[in-house]
Amino acid sequence: MAGPLMERGHKVSILIQDTEENRLRVQLECPTVHAYYIKAGGVREDLKARIGKVNEIKPDCVWVCGPGIRNFVTKIKGCPEGLVIADHSELLSAIKNRHFFRRAYDYLVETFFASVIQEHVVSSVYLRDNLKRRLRMLGRKVDPFYFPYAFNSKVMLTENSSINKSIVSEHARYRCIVYLGTFSENYGIFDMIRAISEVSKNYSDVRLILMGQGREEERAKILVKELGLEEHVKFAGYVPEELLATYCSLAYAFICPLRDTVQDWARCPSKLYLYLPYRKPIITCKIGEAAQMFKQEDYLYQPGDLKSMARAIGKTLSDEAIPLGVDPSMHTWEARVDAFLDWVSVNHPRLTKV
């Protein structure tokens, strides 16, 4: 959001943990933003540093990225008219494979944030409905603002990025299915590999490119070897943002596995939006935000059904493949920022700048 906000005449500051990756991201995506890097420390030290910096900057608006004790900024000292917004992107208290006491703690933090923060922004319809019910239980008549993720056109569009020719050459003779995300069972890493095993029986030139990292990476590589898929599955590892456009430009289709769980209904898979500007088919399930975005059934598969996933992949490789039925321009950060500023002007007209 920082870049589009600044392009529209607003001053933007970011308080962000001091890591090499974060510094590179800021330099790539919004190099002119006022970035304040916070050294990692204990909870008390982190919270004190954040509150101190907010009170020093005295912004008109604070966007708190997720409920958490380290982010517990409820007001802006010296700015009684200032607006504090909490951003909700997942529902940790509803993830069943987390420890009960951890979930109970998450529920208390989520509820506490709902009770004291002025406004709330949610990244999925499921979160919007859940938080609205919780706010009503707390006696608050605040309607969460629906604000799903988007893509950065300055990073993802190939005309704005240099293409790595050696990577393109490596995969040139294959029809590539591209995945970007975490390598974990919950995110479908093993399902994708097994589905590609089925698809490769009919399409000898299919290749699954896996970008990312995760705790199941070694197990996934073992499975690839057991199934004899070394030519059909390639692990690209962590891919820096400047190379994302190169890998995405290879795609015949993208894949975003989802499951029929509260976790997947509640979260907003950011990768769905990163794939949009390439206007290629996106293989996914009618779950959560994917159900909101994709109304056509062509490349949707039944969650947990490997044969259904394999059929959807095969359809993208066939002569009957049809283009993406979504307008990417509706899902840029520029479009999201315009909607956000309109919402602020209606609900908080006293703020002349955000």
C-alpha cells in the first residue's frame, strides 16, 4: 500500500522488523517510504519501541498489522483525532491443530483487539462475518472493512521486470504449472506432486515448478524420487522478488491448493493475486477468497481429491484451455488503496490526510 498512498500525496512511514529480507523488500517495492527498522527483542522492548516511534511520528492514521501483544498500539499520543486500524488476515484461534491453550490465548488477543481498536480491516469474507459477530457480542456497532490482498504491478508485470534468460531456457521445452508458497502438507505439497504423477502419464512435457521453502521440503523431494518425477517436478527454492516475474512468465497455469478447513476459509491466499496479471488459468478450490474471485468452474477441483486436481491440471494443458475470467486491474494495490481512501473519507471525514 505504501507506494500507491505516496503517489496519491500521502506521507507514509513503516515500522518494520530489521532483517535483511525486509530491507530488500522495502528497497524493491517502496524505496522512498520512511522506513523505521525495529531491532528484534523481547515483547516488552518491541512494544515500547513501536509505541515510542508512533508517538514520535504522530501520524493521522496507524495501520496495525495483525492482532498481537507486540502490536498493541491503541492511540496516538498528542493526536486525539488520530485513527487506529487493526488488520486481520487469519483466525489463529480456529486452527484445530494448534495447542488448546495457544488457541485460547489467540482468542483472547483477538477479542481484546476487537474491543479496543477503533476500526478493523479484514482480508476475507469469512473473517468479515466472524469479526462482525464478535464485535456485536462486545456491543460495538463497527462494520469491518473488507480489504483482500492484491498484487504489485511494479514487481509482478513482466514489462516492468527484467527476465532471467537462463531460467527461461532451463524450462523452455516444458509446459509448466507454477506454485509459490510454503512447502507443507496443509498447503498441499504432497497432493500437487501426486497429481503431477497422474498428469505426466498423458502429458510427458508437464513440469511442476515449486517456489518457496518449508518444513516438508525434504519429504517432498523423497516422494518425487520415489515416484520417478525428477524431470516433472523442480524445486526452485526461495525466489527473490526480482525473479518472481521470470518464473511466473513460464506458467501454462498456476496452482493454489486449498482445503475445506476454517484456516483456508479465513485466510486470503496472497498468491492468488500475484498470479492474476499473467492472465493464465489458476487451479484451486471453491474455498474462501478463491470462491469469491473465480465464478467459473473450469479449473476448480474438489478439495482433497487427487483425481479432481489432476483433471483440472490436465484441462489447463489441453487445447480446450480458456483464459482467466478475472480482470486483474481490479486487484492491484492501486485499486485497493483507492477503495480504502474512499472508505476513510466516508467514515472519518475529519481526516484530511491519511
